[in-house]
Amino acid sequence: MTLRIRTQREMVELGDEEAEQLRERLRLVPAAQPVEETIAVAANASTSVSFTEPQKVALLAVLQTWLDELGAAGIGSGAFTLRNALVEEPKRQGSDG
């Protein structure tokens, strides 16, 4: 099942393997475990996922570590797109006013 994550700008989709790898990485980081729990609930409900600001910070940290370890090609296009979308969010918020 595809994992759909809603960011401020777009809906990002991760395929099964990519989503499972992300969830495994989230489980290994105590601060990111609430993110994984939110994904699990959404996956069971077959719906898209939205995160709180603290969850986004934890998710971005996990994605950045994954990117640093494996590079863009190694983490998959969905995870890379999600990381970029999360990086861009504070910039857009700050420029709205």
C-alpha cells in the first residue's frame, strides 16, 4: 500500500518498500516514534498522513540522516521529495507575512 503524506505544498507518495524502510528508521529514533505511530494509524485507515510541527522536525531529521547515509538515489524518490518539501515549509511560512 502506498503511503501518502500531506505537506503544506503537496501530497507526497512513498511506495511499499520505501515506506517500510522509513518506518523502520523512525522506530530506531525515540523522538521519531510518534511519527511512526501516526503513520501506522493512517495506514490502517487507508488515509493520508499529516504531522504536527514537532513530528515534522523529527521526520526531517530521520530523512536527512537517511539521505546523508545513502544519497538521493539510495533513499528513493518519494523520501527525497518528502525531505525537500519539509525543508521548504519554514521558508514559505516565513515569506507569507
